[in-house]
Amino acid sequence: MAEDTPKTSKLEQRLHLAQSEKRFYEAHQIYKTIYFRCTARKKYAEALEHLLPGSKFLLANKQWESGVDLACLVVDTLSKSSVEITEKNLTDFCELVSLMPPTCADREKYISKVLKLLSGSKLLLNAFNEFLGRQFWQEGALIQTRNRMFLTDNGFVVGCFLIELHQRYGLTSEIDLFITQTVLQFLCMKKICVAATTFYTYTRRHPKLEPGPPFTHFPLLNFVWLLMLAIEQKLGSSVLCCLCNKYSPQLSRDPSYYMYLEKIAQVYFGVQPRQNPLTSILSNLTKMLGDTFDDDANNDRTDGSPSTSYSMHVDEID
């Protein structure tokens, strides 16, 4: 043990000299040597003391490949040490990502390692996904941003993001479209609370949206609101039938809505999944709920269905 200290000290002297003279390749190799020596003796904290500043130093000097390599070793070291991951570790992970440009080839590898390491802590994992969402948003990667924001399981964060997204890229007439698909997707994933929080955050905080519910100018939002109420109150499939019939003109604006509604009908309203994969994706839904595209059939079903306060409420808030 006593023999290792002088060796490490000499390595550190060489490291400082390599850093001061901007000999990045040599510095990278010395950092890795220190890493192997420390981990071999299970001195993980000491390894991290070198790897973290080393990665930041290389990334700050645009040595992307070697900088990401040390960043990955940071994650590997924490994984080997089996210590509890803390918010301080999360802060370090985020700082390292922020130093990596989107063009950095190995950034995704590093992010994947961090996500795997954080998988045991839902709180830290959600926080990291939120950070990634904001990072991707700054970089203009909209699809990646949306995916990461969804993974936060934080309806408030998602709702605020959708407001920003609509204000930057959407038309006023599309206010309802931006939130509807998101809520339906969360419902399909059985994340009712996240769906509700997202909906109410979006509808109450959007500066261009009228107070509601109910909504006078955006009936599609009324459909989403009533759908969530029907799920919360565990109402039957006849209510879903009524809602789909009532709002079929609004639902037809995006054909994907029916795909989500088929899943929602199965999860919350007891509709059996379709047996034949070659049939229309709406076949089961239309069998249970009636033909939403046939006005005459809609009228017959509406007139013949039992009168409930819920269906009356739907009619009142056209």
C-alpha cells in the first residue's frame, strides 16, 4: 500500500504537467491509469475525484471522445461502488451532458449508462429525464424533447412544455390538438393522474385559451375532460359511445385518436380487444360503441340509450 502512494503522486505530477501544456492524449491516458489503479484497490471515491474533473477538463477543451470516455468511467465507477446515488451525482451527470455537443458521437452512450444507473431511483430518473428534455429543447430536437418530457411522469412539466411548444410552433386553431393526443397517450399507458395534471396545467395556464372546462370554442377539450371524468367515475361503455358520437366531427381531425380510443375502451370500459389483426383498428370499438360515421345510426343509438345525468351534461356543453 505504501508503494502505491509515490506512484500515484508521480502520476499526478505528470498529469498536471500534461494539462498545463495541453497534451490532451497524454492526460487522458494518465486519467485512465489512475482509474484502473484506484478501482483495482476498490478506492472508488478517489477514482471519482480524478475522473470528474478530468472529464470536465477534456470536454471544456473540446476533446469530445476522450472526455465522454472519462464521463462513462464516472458512471462505471459509481456502479461498481454500489453506493447510493445522490442528487450531487445527478448534478454531475447533468453538467457533463451540458458540456457535450449534440454532434458528439458518444453522448448517447453516456446518457444510456446514466439512465441505467438511475433506474433504481424513480425520483432521480424522472429528474434526469426532465433535464434531458430541457437540454434537447435548447438544441431544437423536438421529438427527443417530447419523449423525455413524457418520461418524467410529471404532468405539470409536460403541460408547461406543451404550452411552450404550441406558442412557438402551433396555430391558435391547434390549441386543442397539442394537448389531446398527449392526454390520450397517457391514458393508454394507465397514467391517469399524469394525464389529468397535464390537461389541467395546459388548459389553465395557456395564455390564449379561454377559462374552462367547459370550453366554448374548443369542444375537443370538452371531450377529453368528459372522457377523464367517465374514467374516474368508472362509467360504462354507453357513456363512451355517447361521447364518441357527440364529438365525432372533432375526433375526425386526427385519425390517430381512434387508435388511442380503442385502447382506452379496452382498458377502462371493458371492450374486448379485436381478434383478427387484419380487421380495421376501429372494428371492436365501433361494434361496441356504434357506427360513429353513420349519422342515422348515431341518432338512433342516442335516442335509444338510457338517459343519464352524464349524457345530459354532454349535450349541455356543446
